[in-house]
Amino acid sequence: MSKALLNSGRPIFFSLCEWGQEDPATWAPDVGNSWRTTGDISDNWDSMTSRADQNDEWASYAAPGGWNDPDMLEVGNGGMTTEEYRSHFSIWAIAKAPLLIGCDVRTMSNETLEILSNKEVIEVNQDKLGVQGKKVKNNGDLEVWAGPLSNEKVAVVLWNRCSSRATVTAYWSDIGLESTTTVNARDLWAHSNQTSVKRQISADLDSHACKMYVLTPQ
């Protein structure tokens, strides 16, 4: 199939799927452009989070032209809350996963459209540096996911996976920044800015909610 597509004379994205059974991240970059790292996703919290964790194990294998794929997005299908869907979209975006819409676009709500069309989150996913963000810290179910972006920026997701409200903190040492670095922090869901942020960034989060930032060193 790979050879047939290459011989077609047209650029075609080849998405492979053998459900991650033969560790495709170790060989698929020579064959196609993305490869499933997991079994099929279902529209519920446990399925989504387990696919995120399984996909994260292969982060170092992703690069421009070849991506880990934890399966399609379930955003808008009704089995999760808005906060859970926002977390779903954020983690898939920072992990540079293919953002394949899995709901019926003819009947999606405005809330679903707002999540799926967040240009700032999509820009993280499509960043030209092409480094897959990954889980860099977890304190039980309180997690920090982060990854470098082009122009020395850093993408960060603070994620509360526990069943009650909690505060999640990312220290600069967790996310690859020098301790003396001062940043501007862009909140990609609130579309707001914090200026002159030093040493750490924190958020008080509802259960299963997240915050996603792009940090720009000053």
C-alpha cells in the first residue's frame, strides 16, 4: 500500500492501523505517516485516558512526517462532559496526534464546534517543530504534560484526573525551562494572558478539567 501511494504521483497521507499490536512506532515511519498505538477508543473517560497513557509511551518516536495515533476524537458524541472533552482535545493536540473528528459534524452543538475549532490549540498540534508533548509529571491523578514548540516556546497542559477539585502546578524544572526564566503565559481556552510569570504556573481545576498554555520566554 505504501509503495502504491508513493507511485500515485500525488501526496497522500497514509494512516496505518494494526491497533498497536506490533509496536508500529518502531517501524512504521518507513512505511506511512501515522500509526495507531492503541486499540479502538470509546466515548468515555476511562477509554480516553487509557489511550492517552498508552500513546504517551511512544512519544520519542514521533517526528515530522510520522505521528503516533491514539485513535479518533470522541468530542461531541455525548459520552463525556464538556470539561472531559476539552481535556481530550488538549492532550491529543499536545501529543501531536492526528485530530480526526469522530462526531457527526451535521448535528454538532456550538459547544462542540468551539472545542474542535480552537485555533490556538490546533496551532500547538500543528507546530512546525513537530515534537510530541508528553507526560512530564504526575502526583497521583494530578498531571503535567509539556513539550517544546518552535521559537523557544513551550506548550503545557495542567490536568486534574482525580474525582475532586484540585490544584495542579508545573515548575520550570518539570517542563525544561531554566529556573530564572520569565515567561508570558497564554491560556488557550480562556484566550487570556498572564505576563511576567516566574518559576511555576498553577491552576485550580475542577474534576477531569485542564488548563492549556503556551509559554513564551521574555
